[in-house]
Amino acid sequence: MRTVYQSTDDHGHVLRTLKLQNEDHPNPVYLGIVIREREVLFQTRESTSRDQVLQKIKEFVAAHRPEMSLQPA
């Protein structure tokens, strides 16, 4: 298992993607995690691609972004 992507956003979320490679299986599995203050807020496992995991992480963070101060429409 190794980290293939890690970042921290403006709201303190640690965004991490790990690659899990088993000798018996040629296709890797990617584990995507969103952490804030040591609490795992979101986790997904995908056998498709790193980009698919990153997309799911981005969608989760966008949907759970802290409310901005109210602004006129």
C-alpha cells in the first residue's frame, strides 16, 4: 500500500488516495479517504482508477463544504 495522492484543502480536510496492490491480483484497488482532525469523514474503495477515486473525493468535499456567510443571490 502506498500513498499516490495527498493534499489539504482550505477547510482543513486531508484528502488522500492509497494504492493497494496485491501480488495475486494484477489490478490495483484505490482507497480514497477524507480526514478532518483525525476523523474519517468519507472513505471509498474503487478497483477502477485513481482518477475515479479523486473524483468521488472532490464530490464529497464539494457537497460538505462549510456554509459561507449568506450572500445576496
